[in-house]
Amino acid sequence: MTRVSRRTFITTLGGGAALAACGNGLNSNGAATIDARVQATLSQMYQEVPDAQSLASKAVGMLVMPLVTEAGFGFGGAYGRGALVVGGATIDYYAQAKASFGLQLGAQQYAHVLFFLTEDALADFRTATGWVAGADIKYAVASETGRFSADTITIATPVVALVFGGAGLIVGASLEGAKYTRIIP
């Protein structure tokens, strides 16, 4: 029986996430494809969650991830690519990768947007060599009518995540533990 080191396991899982990325449709035409999907994702978000427009108007920047593919069978992973939008213009491109372990079985795809509500939060994100989403992210949960509850967003929240447009067989989507890294498409 062969022992597998933690480093080997993580490297192997990273390769699996790269393979999953091949199926997410964002690997072919680089920046133009990502930009088109970002604009389509923002339109979808504003249509499905009308209150997102007021949140976007308060944000100093938004990281838009049009399509994240997540799969798990005990061990799991997720991958997606998107763009950082500041003042309506794309500033940088990012990849998201996430590994997980636990009771999980299935696959799903979803979009999400991180709203940076303070200049400091945006600066921390942009200067990090690999920003990891943690427990400090507040999730905006919309009702069926696309409205946020009154206590969803507070003034002290520097980063708000909105996950939407999901399809698949894994229930729920958490960004905690996801790592965002700047890329050149």
C-alpha cells in the first residue's frame, strides 16, 4: 500500500481542478470571452436579484465570477475564472480554486459576485498574492422576489458575496476557503 503525502494529494487535487476548468467554457478566447461572460452575468444578476443594483452602486469594486464548476465525491474541488470590475471597467482577471473534503457527492455550477464595499478591502484583495475567502465575507441572500432582508448588509461589512444562477446536484455553495489568484488570460 502506498502512502500519499498531503503535498501529493493537494497537487493531484489541483490537477483535478485544472481538468474541471477545461469544462467550464472559459479556457478558449481569453480576455474577450471572460469580458463577455462577465457582462452577461451582471445582466442576469440584476434581472434575478434587483436589489443587487443598489449593492453594486455602493461597491468600490466587484469581482464577477460568471461560471464556477464544483464537483465532489468525498474529496472535491471548484474552479472558475472572472474579472475585477471597478468603475464599470475590467481592471484584472482572476481564477478561483477551492479544495474540500467531507461528506459530499455531486456537481454544480454557479455564478457569484464579490462586492468590495471599502477601499481598504479592495486594496487588500488587489495586493494579495492569493486572496483566500474566509469567514469575514457576508453572504447576501435574496428572497424569491430578489429582495435582501434588512439585516443582510451592514455598514461594517467590507466584502459581500452574492451566489446565484446555480444548477447541479450539490446543495448550497460556500466560497469560504476559495483562493483567488490574478491571471493573464
